[in-house]
Amino acid sequence: MRLGGLEAGGTKMVCLIGGEDGRIERRESFPTLTPAETMPALVDFFKRQGIQALGIGSFGPVALDSADPLYGYITSTPKLSWRNFNLRGTLADALGVPVGFDTDVNAAALAEVRLGAARGLAHCVYYTVGTGIGGGVIVNGRLLHGLLHPEAGHVLLRAHPDDPTPDGFCPSHKGCLEGLAKGPAIEKRWGKPARELPANHPAWALEAHYLAQACVDTILLLSPQRIVLGGGVMHQLHLFSMIHKEILRLLNGYVQHAAILEHIETYIVPPGLGDNAGGIGALMLAQAALEGLAP
């Protein structure tokens, strides 16, 4: 079985050929320019591969209700050239195969529950912390959509008292998680990209504070069995121990469970599939579309 997966990101489009078992046979990426510039390259790639189905994990916001006339569209994205663009429909029409569609972070959450760091668990939340911040949610083994889909990157936080830019850098909200903690926010605040900052830089205390707040809110609201933190910023592995300590401080013993009180290092974890989680999740969406099932 030959499946295609598209991890549609705001910076690049990652195209994969493989299987829902995590096998990746081929990968190619294209810069995310305008739809007119980007889509022909995606269509050409997948047409040459002879795929039987395609799965798309896309940046958002997106429309996920199949009864909605805008199903498969990227909607109110700040990337203006992609606003109200029919991503799923364009590829389905061009390729003539079943196409599964969800958010990029939901795709990553799906992959981590089935094959990665949350394998075998029924309740999991996956955050990606990179160019933007998003959250994917698995409840009772199924992806959570609800009214639209989780927009965990835009939950509102308390600013760190030492933050020189306490409003953050989100064009839509002051003091939201994405505006305060995404990779570009780190660079704007400190004048250097995250990867160039040493482990003892004050940037990391702020970052741990914001990500810990997000995790605490997630624990209290959704009570997941595991939280996975992925994305480029989380390549800074020293962040995890800082986040663990800050979560324990913020919870202040309120949640009495050994997973948090005694084993937090295995409760808040990096992705087991690394940077492949979103792409593998897209392949799983393709398999579900081929079988006519909800993932």
C-alpha cells in the first residue's frame, strides 16, 4: 500500500511517501510560498508517486467538519495568501484519491499515541513549539475536534515578572502562549534565535515558565495521561527539567498523582517520533481516508 502524507507548515510543506506503520520511503519539502507557487509542486510530487490515498496535517485554523461547505479549507490564518484556501479539495481534485485532513498538531498527537511517546494511552496532549505553537488532543483514543479544533497556542498566560516584552508578539492577542513562547518570540525578545542562546541564558527561565503554565492548564482542564512537547524550540532538551520543576511549583501539590509528583520526567516528555510525528500522523490520516474511517 502506497500512502502519501503532507505536513503543511507555515514555513515549509513536507511531502512523504510511506505507511501508517511509521515507515517513510521518501521525503521531499517545498517552501510555503503562495498557493499559486506552492500547489503545483505538491501535486506533481504526489502524482509521480502513484499513491492510493493522501493525508494532510495542516497549519490553521482549518475547517474540519465534513458537513461544513468550507471543509478542508485553511481559514483565518495570518498567512494572508492562504486565507480561505481549499487545501484538501484542491489536492483531492488533482490527485483523484481519498484525502484525510486534520491539523498538523492533531496529526502529530495521533502518531505519538499509536507509535510514539504516548503509545497505548487513551488520553494525550501534544504541543508543538516552533515557528508557532499548537496543541493536538486525543481523548478516549480519538482526535478532539469539537466546535472547530483546539487552539491551545492562544491560551492566555500570566507574564513572567522579568519578561521585557510581557505582551508577547501575537497579532491577535496580548499575552497568549504563542505570542510569548514561540521561536520567533524568543528571537524578537533577545535578538538571537533560540538555537544560538546558551543553556544559562535568562530566555530559558521565561520559556519554561510559559510552557509550564500551558501544561498546568492542560493538566487541570483535560487530565491527560501524558503531555508531549515537540517542535524546534524543544530541541533544547535542558528545557524539560526546568519545565518539570516549574509545573510542580505551580501545581503546589494540588494534583495528587504519582505520575506528576514522582515521575514527572516520564509524564511531560519529548516526542518519541522526533520531528517525524506530524508526517507519520499524516500517513495515518491517509490510511483512515482510504478505509473510510475517522482516525
